[in-house]
Amino acid sequence: MAKEVIFVDGGRHQSPIPEAVKADGYVFMSAVRGVNPETGNVDDDTALGQSRQLFANMKEVLEAAGSSMQDVVKVAVFMMNLDDRGPFNEAWREAFPADPPARFAVQVADMGQPGDKTRILCEVTALARS
């Protein structure tokens, strides 16, 4: 099977890492964060705001890959602080109002972005529809 590398808007985030790879009927997303697509930064300091932006970014990448939020089957959640689960769960219920995907969450010590305000990031697997 062939694989298709997905860069949203030609890789507007100025990274050599694609937003997703489509292969064998699935979309595998790279780490998705609450980055404001207009500024390229994580502008919101709150877990709820970052989570809402994260899900908006997730939706955009999935649609670029020919998929959708309803096609998400598994989400791995990485948090700087597990106390952010409440705000994240609020945004989760907004993003997945019915039939949510499987998920797990772990606390991590570092998001790997010096000076970045990222509190939460997700790795996503979804069905590819086209």
C-alpha cells in the first residue's frame, strides 16, 4: 500500500514533520497541539482554550486527509499536568458529542518545545475515507 504525506496548507507550520500520514485505510496524525494557525504560537495559557484549539486543528488536518472527527478511533493524550483533565474533558465532549474514540492520557515532564506554553498534545489515529 502507498502512503500519502499530509501537509496542511503546504506545511504552514514551517516544520519538516507532516501533520499526518495516510496509509492502509488510516490517518496517523503527528502530535497536534493548541497552536493558533494565524500566529504559529500557543496563544492561550488555559487548558480549556488550548484543548479547544487543539481539536480545531485536529479537525482541519483530518479534513485535509479526507477524514473527519467522527472517523477518529484512538487518541493518545499527553499532559504536563493531569489536573488539566477536567478542562480537557469539557473540550473533548464538545469535539466528540457522540461515539467518542478510545483514548488514554499520561502526564509528561516536557513537551519538547523550549519556551512554549503547550500544556496538552495528542496523537491521533483515524479511518481514512478517501
